[in-house]
Amino acid sequence: MSEHDPDLIPDGEAVQPPPPSSDIVASAAALETVAARGAVLFPNCYVWCLFLGAMDVMLTYLILHPAAFDTRGNEVNWLAGWVIDHYGVGGMVALKFLSVIVVVLICEFVGRRRYATAKRLAEWAVAINAIPVTIAFTLMLVDIARWRLGYTAG
């Protein structure tokens, strides 16, 4: 073996661990900053989840309200449909914002232990919350286009 062999450790020298990856350093720095401020870990993601949740509630109400469009829409989420049938709009609002609170609590709990995992979870929560909003908005645009072109329900 040569002197420059990276696997060769000279006698008496301590083995140094490899330097941490930039993700770990950034995660540790972010946690220290958040801990110093006493703030939440991913405020931007949480604001987007809240905004998209509010949009979901508003668009769902418009689609389900019989006076809004030619036909009354259906709620495809069975749990949300059951809550709407039994508790009305107030139940729908409570369910949506309870789900946002649960996501925030999970992200905060996981984020204190595994920052990168929680960040991905928060980003996925935003993406998943965007799906029903995008679908509802698209359905409304299609219904408006059909109305403008003179199509009627049935």
C-alpha cells in the first residue's frame, strides 16, 4: 500500500468522520434558527395548505349549491360527503381546517426529528391540497363554457 492510500490510517491518528452533507448542515441550521425564534418549521407550506383548503371549501360549496350551476355537483370524497350531509357547510369547514391542523402538527413533530422528511411531507401536503382545487376550478370552467355556448344540463 502506498502512503497516499485513503484506506490506510497511520498508527496513533484519530479517525475523523466524513463531513456532513450540505442537506444535514442546512437542516441543522434551519432547526436552530426556528428553535431560536420559537416559530413553525415550514410557514410558507402551511400558508399554502390553508389557502388551498379555503379555496377547496369555497369551490366545493359553489359546486354543491344548486343555484350556482345548472346541475348540483357531487362530493366524491365519501368522508367529506358524509360530513356535509350530516353537518352542512359548518361541518365541511371544520373537517377541512381540522385536516390542515393535523398536517401542520405532523410536519412539526416529524420536522423536529427529521427535517428533510418533514419538508417533503409539507410540500406533498401542498401538492395534494392543490388537486381538488384544480379539479373543481376546471369543472367550473367547463360548466361556464357550456353555459356560454348554450348547452343545458340533461
